[in-house]
Amino acid sequence: MLVPALLQPARVWFDGDVAKTRDELVLGALEATVDDFKERSWRDMQKVIFSHPLAITEAVKARFNIGPFDRAGYAQTVMSMSGRRPDAVVGASFSAVFDAANWDRSIAQNPPGQSELPDSPHVADLGKLWAAGEYFLLSFSEREVAANAHTTLMLVPGK
């Protein structure tokens, strides 16, 4: 619908001199795009933020959102992100390499962190590793889990 409206401008879409109005609209849109690109550097456009669904005000965004992280590339880049940056909505975030000979040597990436509590030191710790392309060790055995646990949460059913 858009292409025919631009190729054959009509009064249903444009006022006055329809060709002139169409041209002004297209040129204005191109000018705004160029101006936007000039204002933001390519590096700024490559940033990614893990946006929390409740982050609707600037104060809540500062508390709950994780990032921004640099993320280079384009749609065909390994681990690419898509969507209007920095709030890309689709992309690779989890990856793992499992060592079946010794499960405790397995490694993974899983941003942004291991906690959903905004005051936790682990709410964003894994995001930095992910952005750097680094992995963390996955502890599988009871011995390794106990050796690497920062805290333990015990869930006890009520009586």
C-alpha cells in the first residue's frame, strides 16, 4: 500500500499539489534519518540494553535495565541482535559448551545475571561476560556447586 501511494500520489494521501507534497514528505524523512545518524555514532547504535518489562520511567530503567553493552555486527553476524537499538528485542543470549567427559568443565553464557533482585551483586554480573564474549564455568557436581556457591537459598514449605 505504501509503495503505490508514493509512486502514484493521490489526494487520499496528500494535500494540495500531491507530487510536491509527496516529495517534501520523502525528503523530510530522509533528512531526519541523516540528522539522526549524525547525532549518534555507529558505536552508539550498536549498543544493547537488557530492558526490564517494568522499566517504563527513567528512574525504573536505571534500577532494572542492564547495560548498555557494545554489540557489533549486523543481522548475519554470529550472536547478532535485532530490533531498534539499544532496546533490541531478539537475539542470541544463551550459549553453552558441555563437556560430557567432565561435566564440571562445561562453560556457558547467560546474560544479564543470575538474580532478578535489583540489589543483588549478581543481577548484572554475567552481562559483562556476555558482552565480552566470555564464558563462565558451569558447576554440575555437588562438590563443585558447594565450592562455587556464593549464597544458598533454602525454600521451606509453610506449616
